[in-house]
Amino acid sequence: MNRHQAEIELRKIFGFEKFYDEQWDTIDLLFKGEKVLLIEKTGFGKSLCFQFPATQFEGLTIIFSPLIALMRDQVNGLVKKGINAKFINSEQTAEENSQTIQDAKDAKLKILYIAPERQENQEWIQATRDMNLSMIVIDEAHTISVWGHDFRPAFRRIVNLIKLLPEKMPVLATTATATKRVQIDVEKQISSQITTLRGQLVRDNFNLYVINVNSEDEKLIWLAENINKLSGTGLIYTGTRVNTEIYSRWFEYLNINTTEYNAGLDGETRKDIELGLMANKWKAVVSTNALGMGIDKSDIRFIIHTQIPASPIHYYQEIGRAGRDGKPTNIILFYNSTRDDKGIEEDYKLPKAFIDGGRPSLKKYNKVINAVKGEQLGERQIMKATNLKQTQVRVIKADLIEQGIIKEVIYGGSKKYEYQFDAPELNTKAFEELRQLKLSELASMIEYVNLSTSRMQFLCKYLGDDVPEIIENCDNTNLEEFKSNPQYNTITQLKEFRENYFPELQVESRGSNIVNGISASYYGVSNVGIALHRSKYKKGGDFPDFLLKLTLKAYRKKYGQEHFDMIVYVPPTESGDLVKNFAEKLSRVLKVPISHNLIKTEETKPQKVFQNGFLKKDNVSGKFGYRNIEEIRGKSVILFDDIFDSGATIKEIGRMLTNNGASKIAPLIIARTVGGDV
Amino acid sequence: MEVMFNNDSMDKELAYWLALAHLPKVRIKKKNEIIVKLFEEQKTIIDFFHSDKNDWVSNYDIDDNEMFIFEKAINELSNYSFMVEDLLEQGYSIIPITSPDYSPILKKNLGRTFAPPLIYTKGNKNILKESSIAIVGSRKADEISLEFTDNVAKKASKEYKVVVSGFAKGVDKQALDSALKYKGQSIIVLPQGISTFKSGFKKYYKQIIEGDILVLSTFFPKAHWSVQFAMARNPIIYGLVNEIYVAESSSKGGTWSGVVDGLRKGRNIYVRKPNVIEKNANNLLIQKGAIPVNLEGNKLSYEQIETLNSIVSEPDLNTEEEKIIEFLKKGVYTSKRIVDTLKINWTSRKVTSFLKHQKDVIIVKGKPMKFAHKDRTIHAQKTLFG
């Protein structure tokens, strides 16, 4: 098919008049059965480079994509054009996914989007035997490189697959963000016979700003005072999940129209928020960087980062989602440059901590290796055998698989990890190399913050792009700086907010009469944690009175004037009578009688000893009882404890009290930890 | 057929190898002839699949029927890629006949007519290069055969020889257990696809990761056990070894035909010299040229053989019984027919009563009642070496 013929088809199916030259070059190569790496900026029209040939091929085109939101958007768009497209991912039910697989086998589909993790699924692998395959596409191809900014272990298998494909099978890899190093790595991984097409990455409709602040509070205040002055709607990226919650509550408190989004939300809610974003339902969505990748919204007018990303590539990738319509778009980055006692800048700490915590210690690697040497183990069994967190076990597993030390083997429906005969020694040199790379990337990000020349030029150069001589679109060139200048009024509002903001505890579960509870504070975010720590571990005496005031305030906010029959407290493991004494004070103030009948039927270890939820659950499972069952039957009770971590203890007691007839169990906690596992 | 490959280029060929190895209705010989031809022309299997149709006909002698089958295989190549990726990811090895990892013994013994173009393994591949033995015999072997098996496995393990077995009951299981007991190395040849051996991979996990066991299959990876596979596996076992030890053989069945075939091919076959009271065909195999060995698996001297033979040649007390059983292997008969044909001095009733108590005899219900021998119900095995 020549370009002229192709453009006739293009008009018929997609309604576009012509291809860009770069698009046609790509498509032409694919028609010839070649392998292509396409690096073009967001908004270029990369999708058409595989969607169009897919409609012309006889069989099925499979698109591996890490972006669920993108799959949904693109499939909807294709279906509207009358193209048979579907997707397979975790957002759909197993039945829906099975139906899609069946459709693919029955040759009812032209285009199938699929998450790379699916390559581990046996139903899928089995089904691929019966599909007529025409082309394979890897979207967001930078994720296949460990040198890329968002490496995903699941893509390793896709790369292996690509290497095993027959010759003349067209393969397209696309990305909007690849440094030269990543480009070379991707080329090497896919094929020696790959053609790379690279476009210009400059985004001249951006207005780039960096705002230097002296505290976390200044960020909250600047946003409060200025966000409604920014035109259009946009995204606010906070570095952590907890911060999406705090920022979001703050805006709520000020009646600024925002919502929060993070990976902790269920699929249904996330989908609703994505739809709401498309419809400009909010001024801003406060989110971790999980949102926005691949969302097909051309008029995101601003993107604000409250924390610096890990590198200039991360930053380019994340801001790249804005302003795809080419209209002026504000790109703002906050940086708190206050130095602590050790002279380290505050906002350097979080990304540095991610690098330091990115890999577990060598000892932990050896723990996993030794456990798997002993017998075939599943993931949970590894966690139990090693007392490691799920996140750590996953990192270690991925590394060990990558290095060929263990393999993931599927027997029947279950995944087991097996040590390999003649497995190599663990190669830690690769880890150190990667760590050094990440540190130097972070240093480059700091460089961007402190830059006095064109910011866009810096980003393009960093990405290995051919840079135009002059790019003027930032606060260092032609735009007026944004400055942090807190107003007294806003400072007062923030203080009030802090005293009235209480994190909720999600513990409701089927078959238990426990309700979602309330905590007076986060453990790590305030002085509350310090006070608790002093009393518990430094013999600081009873919990101080300001905690009582705060806890009571949290209680009133959540439960108001609701009547409770009784207050019970979690029997302690190691902190003596602190919890009991505090509960007695609560009982006196609230005028709710206290009961001392909630007991441990068996000794438990302190929950903090255990690194993962399964062991925490095991530690408390069946370990609590009630001394006088008659007393609790039909009663609604407040369940008090000092610290809430995984929630395993509170949930276990909730179940036990429910089984003994309690009608309602309402948790009340002094502080909730940040980033509890599982 | 020895060529050096680097791993990546070899891996790139694997989908093509699966497509060739699992082609339906094409003989192994034909497949191997294509491979030999490619080797001679210094071409790869990829070149073959992508070469011109005319080339297939003129150069590789592919007829119209085969053409259709090969064309279908081309369309399935990418599907095989998915399968290969999954198998490699799970730690299985896929070894084409041209790979330096392929067992040289298997290639030599089975030749181009029967050597499988592709084998699947899990565990220590180096074992395929070691000197190896098989101990064969019945699934329902006598104590003495099991003792012999244990002795031979012990001796082999001491001499660093690999014990190859088929993971069946009786002699097979004893051979494997003994090899492991004496810290020797073993190859388990599966009567099924490699990825369906879940319980075995669990049971022998330690030995596999320590390099003492290699599990091997020549069948489609997901294929489940079947009688046909169990029969087809036997030639692979015989092919994988330098020496074959026979613990016990009847004068029919897999062991018998395998050994007889091996003798014709001039293989090293050692047969346990049986005691006088044993009812098996071991002596018959020795007469056909197998080397007699004692209970320890050591060769017998001429004198020892003479002594044993003189005992063996004494009249056998159970002649009538043996005659009846032998006769039954030829067909399905009534007791009366047996008495009439064999002209023995038994009543039909006595024959009926005797046959009802034989474990290898099947009663065919009806009037009059008939009898059949189990050996007859399993299809005769194909010959091993052409």
C-alpha cells in the first residue's frame, strides 16, 4: 500500500486528511514487516502510527500498555470509528477479560490493548496459541529500560517475547521520553534490526516556573491564594499518597473545588475521577503521579508539583501531559530549600529517601535466596518465611528473576518461585551502578530548580534532543517570577485547619460490625508522634493532655453526639498502662463507662516487629477475647488504641466483638502511621 | 551436526523449532533430513521457513500435502513465540538437535530416523553429556529384580554414570530411588509434556536445583500422560544411554522388543542371569546375544555361565502352565480350545480355574467364557532403531 492509497483509507476510517511525514515513515516501515522505535512528544499522534496499520492487517494487533486509563480512552475512540478494539486489564472482571480473550481467538478483534503483567497469566498465554497475530506494539517503551525513569519488571517478559518473535513480524515501540542512553538500551533490547525515528521534544506553549519556599506550609498557602487565579483546570502532583489526602482536605476546608486521586482508590472511583477530569468537574485533581499518564485530554491548563520528581525525565514526562492543544499552559514546581541541622535541603529528602529505600539490604536478598533454596515457595510463603514487607519481597523477587537466580513457575493456578540449578551469584554491582545513576539524575533535577537560564532548553538538552538556540518560555527568560508571599489571613486559616483535620481509618469489612474510625493525627506529620514516642519508649510518663484534647476533638468531629454504651481499649503488649490510663480519662470526659474486659487470650508480639500484613494478621488472629460476654451483647462500643498501623489488631478485635454480639464497634486512635504495608 | 551458536540467535530460532518439531503428520526422518540439509548448506531453520515455496519442493523434497502443513506452521510461528517465552521464563530449557547442549548419545543411537528434533528439559543439562545407563524391567518386578536394580544403580553412581529411567513403577522407580540414595545423577524421561510434571518437580525440587536430576520430555509441553506417550518414551530411554541393564523381561512387551531391537543394533545390553525357578525370558535374551550379569551387575565368567546353564536346562516343572500363558498371548480363546490345541493332559475346567487366578489374564465374559492375555491388549511397540 502506498501513501496515496493509505490516505484514502485514512479518510474513510479515521476522518483525517493526511499523515504527517514522520507518521507515514513509521507506518511504511511497519507495512514492510520492520521493527521501529518511535520517539515523539506527547500530542504528536503516535497512536495513529499503530492504529492505522492495525486496521489494514489481516490479523490481530496486540498493544502492550502500562496505562489503564489510556487503554480505555483509546478503545472507546476506536469503537466509535467502527474498529473492533477491546482491552484486557485489572479494571475489568475476570469474565469480561475472558470474553475479550475469546473474541481475540475468534478473530473478532483488530486491536487488543493489554497490560504487560498479563504475560504472566496462563489463560492468556494459552489463548495466544489460537490467535492470528499481525503486529506487536509496546507503548511507553521507556518502561522496558532499567535506565528509563519508570522501569517495570513486567515488561522484561515482553522484551523476551519480542526477541523470540518470527522475522517479518512488525513491532512498534513508542515513547515520548527517552534519553540517548534509554534509546540505545531499548534498541538493543528489541532487535539489532530496529529503525529509530526521533522527533523534536520542545514544548513552546509551556510557561515554566519554579517557586522557592521555606516550608511545607508556604506551599499550602500559595496554592490557597493563587490556584483560582490560574486559568483553566489542571493537576496538582504531591509526592506521596498521604499528601494527596492532606492537600485535598485543605482545599476542601477552603471550599476550593478539587478532588484527590491515588493508587489506593478502587478502580470504579478512579474511573469516575478520570471522567470528571475530562469534563472539567474540578479546578484541580490532587494526585500522585499515577494520574494523567495517557489520559487523552488536550486542555490540561496547568500542572503543579509540590515535590520535585526524581529526575528531569520524570519531570518532562509528567508535565508533558498538559497543554497538548498547543495553548499556553502553566507548569509550576515548588521547592523547599530550607536546610535542616545537617545542612540538607528539606525537599531533597523525599526523592533521596526513595533512592535509598529503593533496594532492600543485601541481607534481605540473601534471606529470600535461602528461603527459596529450601523449597518451592509462593509470594506469601516467602513473606512469612523471611518476615519482609510485600513491597520489599516484590523488589527482591524481580531482581532475582532478572538475574536468573530464581524463576517464577506456574503449576495449575499457583505461582511458585524456584531456585535455579547453576544460578549465578547475586550481582550487586548492577544495583550500585543504578543507584549512582539515580543520584546523579536527582542532582540534575536540583540543577533545574536552581537554573538561571532557559528551563525548556535544559530539559530538551537533557533528553538528548536537538535544541533550538533560543527557547523563551520560563521565569528565567521572559516571564515574571512567582514568589511565595504568605498573607496573615491564610496563615491563620491553615492553623485552624491543622487543628481540625483528622485522618479517617478504613476498617469496615463484610461480616464485621466495625465502622470506619478516626485518628487524631498522622504519626509522622505532627508533634503527636514525638509525644507518643516519648511516653512509650523513653519513660516519659502518661500521654500528655494536649493529645487528650486533640483526640476528643477528633471524636466529636467523627461521632458527634452519638451515644455509645461503653469504651474498651486494646490491651497492651509492652507500653504498660498508658493506653488504659488514657482510656479512663476519655471515659470520664465523654461520660461513657469504661470496661476492662477486653483481654488477650494469648501473648502477642508487638505488631511493629512484623514487617508484613500477613504476619501481623497471624500475630493477632484469635488472640483476643472478652471476659464477660453478657456485658457486650447488643452494645455499641468505642474501641480505643494509641497507634494504628496496618489495622490488623483493630479489625481482629472488631471481628471478635461482632461474634460476641456487639452491635457497633467505633475505632478511636491517637495517631495513624504513614505508609502502612498491605 | 555440531554448530556453535550464541544464545540470542539460538533463542530466536526456538519458535521455528517448535513449529517444526510439532508438525503433525510429518515423520521425524523427514524433519531431520531438512535439518541435515540446512546444516550442509550452512543455513538456519529461519532461512528454511522464509524460503521460497519452489525451494521447498526442489531443495527439501516437500510434497503437496506437506506443503499445506508447512504453510500452516508459518502462520503459527508468532503463537509459538508466546509459548517459548513462557517456557523459558519458567526455567525450562528447549534444546534443538543442532544445539551443543543436545545429548550426543541420543543423536548417535537414534540417528536421523528417530532422534527427536527437539527436547525439553529442566535441571542440570550437563548430565546429558555424561556416560549413562538404563535399568529396564517390569512395572511389577520381583524382589530379586529390584535388588538387582539397586545394585546396578549403586555401581553406576559410584562410577559417575547417570541412571536414566522412565518414572514408571517397579524397576523404573527403584532405579531412580537408588541412584538418588547413592548420590548419583539421574535423568527422568517423562511420558508426558514437561510442564505437567507438577508433583515431580515438587518432590525432586532439591535434587533438581542441586544438579542431580534432569527431567526430560520430547512431547508437546502441555500434553498429559497417555499410553502412547508411555510407549513412545521407551525408545528415548534406550537412546539416551550407553549401556542397558535388563532386570527382568518377559518374552513380549516393551522391554522385550526394545532389547531385541537393541541387540540387532549391536548395543551393549546386560541381562541379569535368572535363577532356575524364575519364570521370565531373561535366558532367552542371553541366548539372543545379551551379556549375562550376576545380581551385582558384573559380567559372568564362562564357567559361571556353564554352571548356571546346566541348572537351567533341567526340566521345567511348570511347562503346561507356561504353554497355556504363551498360547494366550496369540489370541482370545476358550478353555476347551486351549486344551484341544495344546493337547495337554488337563481338563477344560482345570484350565478355567487356573486362568481365573492369573494376574496377567483377562476374562472375556460371555458363553462360553474366553480368556485373553494383558500383553496382547497393548499395541506392539514400534521398533527402535529402524
